Amino acid sequence: MRADLGPRKVGVTIAPYRTAESRSWEGWNTLPILDRRAFLISAMLLSLSPSLSLAEDAADGLHYTTYQYASKGGQDLYLDLIVDPSIETEGPRPVILYSFGGGWEQGDRGSRDSVEMWKPFLSEGYAIVAIDYRLGIRDAKASGEMTKENGTEMYLRAIEWSVEDLFDATSFVVDHAAEWNVNAEQIVTIGGSSGATNSLVAEYNSANSTPLAQAHLPANFRYAGVISMAGAFWLPKGTPLEFAARPAPIMFFHGAKDWLVTYDEVQADFAGYGPAYYFRKYAGPAYPKWFVDYPQGDHVLAALPLMTRQSEILAFLERLVINREELSIHTVEEATVPNSFEGLMKMQESEARNQ
């Protein structure tokens, strides 16, 4: 991050926390027959990560490098490192580590066309790392292993695989930190939908020093922050949301009308904890967090923040991560055109009419 950064003014309204009614997803086993809107959202998510080249300086002046960080089950896993070499930093660059969304069934680390969303972060001296991870639901369906009866088990396994891959990618970044001039103590995870859930469950494992974290993360490693766009802590049945060590600062973007991912709490064949539950249970600034709450919003929030809320994300990174301010912020955003799938369609229809 540039050393000359001063306080940033962010145009948000801070409101007291409002307890929302408990909301739950009706079951992972129903995913194949969910509203087809989910697949349109997935299409948006697939575009949300940059770079496919091996090593080059592009016409936009950015430097892209691709590395293989692991090979598992015959699948090679890659990550893309993106930096803006024109931005000088005092010391190593902080890292934003991105996991794409797609329900653990589709998606990849992305295309060069979507690099625009990263430019506000690159211009502040961040390094972007976009990663592959194994798609456990895709593989379970392709092999015929997934059935109606074991759907929850397959989703929990898919999350565990993805978190393991996220940890291995993190270790690869840490191992190459000096070579890449990045700060191994300033790695922030970010993701949308399943990628956000991976990031949150990774933080749960890291803060609790679980066997998975011990086996795949460097000793004593902790993430500097987590940014969740329509994600939740999805854990095995009956697992409480508790932490042996204080979790990293977390920024949540979530809509109360999300039909896919837990907004508050669900206890069923799995334990699901969304931002409303987290904010309520871990109240106060002793657990740094920022919950951007959309009472009218739905799962479109898995994609929109990286396109429309970069200033809020940068404020979170500067204040709660870099400066380590102990803050608990709840932003409630309501709009004439809601941040929802229907609102997005209305905006697109309006733009089409005006062309």
C-alpha cells in the first residue's frame, strides 16, 4: 500500500444493528433444481477474476504471471499473480487472494477482460492472486458419487477440498513472498458465493488451528483479513461457530433475501452461520468487522461489490486490516432500485431502452 495514504472518506450510512429473522437455505440437495436465476448469477461470477497468461507485461501496463501451485488427483492447480509495476510501494505489497464462485461445480480463475475491477486495488499497491481450486461437486456428479441422500456430505467435502487448496495456494504465496516482493503477513482472502464460503471456512480453520490448517498452512500463519461477498460459514452438523483465537477482521456483503446462502443461521444437516449471526454473536469492536447489509438484496451480492463497492473495500483494508483499527461497523443500504437480481434486470432494461 502506498505510504502516503491518509484517511479516506466513504459515503456510507452507519446504522445500529437490526436483528433479522432467521433465514435458511432449503437444502443443498435441491441445488440442481433451484431457480435458474442462480445460474445467471454464476455466469457473472465466472467473469470475476483476471489473467490467463504465463508471464508478460500487457498493453495496460500490468504484469501477469501464472504459476502451478499444486497437482491433486491428476488436476494441475494454477494461480495468477497480477501487479502494477508503475506503483511504487514502501516495502512488500499486501496481497488480495481471490477465490471465484460457482457452487463448487463451475468457474475458473478468470479472464483478462475482468481486470478492470482490480485496478483500484492495483493502483494502491496491492498484488492480486487469483487461484484455481478443485470443484468437488462437479467431480462428484461426473463420477456418479453424488446422490440425493449424500448431497450435504458431498458439499461439506467440496468445501474441505477447496479450503485445502486455498491453504496450499497461500503457502505457495508465502514461500515466494521475497521473490515476488509481497507481504506474507498482509494476505487478505476475498471471494463471492462459494469462493466467499471457502474464505470464511478457511478463517474458521485457521483461527482454530484445525488439523487441516496445521497440515497445509505455514506454522503460526494467520490471514490479515477476509472479505465475503454472499458467503457463510458452512460447517458440519451441530458445529458451533466458536474460535480458539480471535478471527481476522471480516467484511461481509450480504442480502437478507439471498435464496442460496445463509444470511443469519440455519441448523439442519449442516450448521450455517451468516453475517447477521456473526455480527450478533461477536458484537462490539473486540471482533473487528464490517457488515454491509442489504435488506432488499439477494445473491446478486456475490458479484456486485467488486464492481460497485471498491471504495468501501479499500476503506476496510486501510482501516481494519492495515491500520488494525478495532471497529464494528454495520452499514444498512436500501435503494430505490434494490441490489437484487430483479433490480439488476430493471437497470439493464432501462439502459437498453436508453440506447
